[in-house]
Amino acid sequence: MWRIYQFPLCPFSRKVRLLLSEKGVGYELWRADPWNADDEFWAMNPAGRTPVLHDPDKKVSLSDSRAICEYFEETVDKAPMINGTAANRAEIRRLVALFDENFFGDVTMPLLHERMKKRLILRQPPDSRVLREAMKLAHGHLDYIDWLVDTRPWLAGPQMSLADLALAAQISVADYLGGIDWDGHEQARSWYAVFKSRPSFGPLLSERMEVIQPPSHYALLDD
Amino acid sequence: MWRIYQFPLCPFSRKVRLLLSEKGVGYELWRADPWNADDEFWAMNPAGRTPVLHDPDKKVSLSDSRAICEYFEETVDKAPMINGTAANRAEIRRLVALFDENFFGDVTMPLLHERMKKRLILRQPPDSRVLREAMKLAHGHLDYIDWLVDTRPWLAGPQMSLADLALAAQISVADYLGGIDWDGHEQARSWYAVFKSRPSFGPLLSERMEVIQPPSHYALLDD
């Protein structure tokens, strides 16, 4: 069985877990904190990042969350998530990159730094200026999501795709860390509410990072 | 014909140009500076980054360099660059991500900031501490490249792949900006020398960014 080396608030691990669940691929969670990575972890992934997937029976290791998703898309027929014409597939991958890089860099990463790393590792208080800036940038991203939801059934087109999984993973971490304010974003909120009630999402919503608690609405399916 | 919106020292545009040249796909260069992006550019790519590809006849726009490369890999049979088994393809994509994200973040991005943005836009002198740190991290990456070249014909396996193009693109920009010291990296140097003499590489080596000149060895094919 696949092992996923990850920590509970890693958005890229969450994206991979959502994909595996949708595809019906079983996995075990193995805890790995990139900030405490040992030589064994660096040997598995010279990029030093989670998630890393390892199958001890097949002796296969995979890293980089987009490479991992492409691997399962190519090897498991169920629930295709990078589908359609080449142009459709380019649109899915463009949005995955937008969420993995821009949403993460603008919103999820500063929240993880201020509210997780500073608390657990650096033992410093969060910088409220950085948190305000992340929440401001989150509104800009949510404006764009509102527009996508207004114009398409799913974020990248007519079908649910890896773009939906990638954004849901980022938002779930940002929401856990108190960084999402849905005010004025009804379309994005309704898209996320549908997503939260999918069976693949349940395990993420019930998982907790030590010490850090999510806001009370985090795991509610109607909020 | 495809238009590539880019600036001469964008490593991701260079990766895409190498791929298109290897595949024999024609293109025109259109200058776009992300730091001066206008509304038209933001409309083409909400991530605000180069390259953006646009075909005015087909009315197709593509952005995110990895999504663009996958698009041409799927639509042009010549010179496959993401090839082999699913595990081979995962290894190619893992290395592309390592070079696009880690090499770029550790080496190319700080060099671009200190030696291009500060000179052209911010009108500040470079920070020698940042430059030293980037060159130190470059040595770590080149150690890993030496090891790959020692163990495989090309970086990701038996065939030239997108991993080679991605690293060559990053190194060419870092080398232009004086950030590559090959001392102690004979394997990586010999791999890059082979690459520099490919026809696809010529146009990159002859192109210049305004004001900023590369070191004298930059375009020499035997150095």
C-alpha cells in the first residue's frame, strides 16, 4: 500500500489525498515535518518537501505533488481529473499552478508561517500586518473564483477536475488557520460547501494539527 | 503562429522556447515584462507571469510553463520530452519541479532580483550577501547534477527530456548573471556544454537583455 509522508496542514498533501480518495486508491499516512526533515527524508525527496509517496512493495517513490497527480491520472482510470481536449487539460493545469503557486504564496504560506511555524517552532507571536495582507490577497483570489463559478459548472470547465481539488486543498488549510472570510463571495462559498460534503473530504476535515485548533465553522458542512 | 510573451532572462520562457525548437514548432517573440504588466497581460494570465503563449488564429492562450509544455507534448509527436513508463514520466516531472521551484528559488530568482531588477527597476546596488548565498546554494544543486550525470545518460534517464531543458534554461539565466561557478563540477559542466551546442540553444545564447551584459564565457560553446 502507498504511504504518504505528510503533515496535517500540508495543502499539497491534501490535494494528493483528495485525488487518491476520488480514484479509490488506498494509502496510509506517515507523518513527516519538512522543517525537521532527516537524511532519510531528504534522500526520498531532494526538494525537501511533502508529500512524498512511497510503495515499499513496488519500491517506487514519488515526489512533487503535480508529478504525483499526473502519475495516478496516467495509471488509474477511475475518476479522471485531467480530462478533455489538450486545451481543456492546459486550462486544468494552468489553474492547478495558479492555486499551488499564487494562492499558496499569497495566502496559505504566510498563514502557515504566522499561525503554525511561529507557534510550534519559532515560539514567536504572529505578525498581524502579514496576516492582514494574506487575508486581503485571499479576497482577490476569491473574486476570481467567484467569476469562475459564475461562468463554468466547475472551476476548469464542465467536469470536476484537479483544479477543484487543488483549490479545495489550499482553502481547507487557509480556513483551518482562520484566513478565509467568505463575506461577499457567495459563489466561491457555495462551490466550497459542495466540495466539503464529498466523501473524499471528510478525513481532511476531521484531522487536527497538534496545538493549533481550527475555528468552529471549519468542519461544518453547511458553512 | 504562436506568440510567446516573455523577456530575455525569463527562465520559464527559455524552457518553453527550447521545447518548441526541439519539436520544430515556430513562434514569434513578443516582449512582456511582468513587473510592468498592463491590464491586457493580466487578462491573458491572472498569475501575472511569463511566459504566456497566444495563437491569434486559433484564439488559444496558454499560461504556466509546465501546462504549456504538457500541451505541446500532447499535441506534437516530434521529439517527445515526457516519455517512457508512468514512473519514468514521474521522474521527469519531479526533476522539472525541482529545477523550476528549488533551483529557481535558491539561485535564479535571487540573481534576477539583485542583478536585473535592482539595476533596471529599483536603481539599487546588489546585496553581495544575497549573491554569495545564491552561489553557495548553486554549488549544492550542481553537486546533485554531477551525481545525476554520473548515474544516467541524461538527467532523468536514458533519453533527453523536459528535465534537461528545464535545468538548461535555469542555468543559462544564472550563468548570464554571473552566478555559476563550474569549479569542481566537471560532470555538470560537460552536460551543459553538450546542451549549449544544440541548435535549439543558439537563439537563447545570442539574445541580450538591455543594459545587462553576460560574462565573456556565456555564449562560448566550449566553456
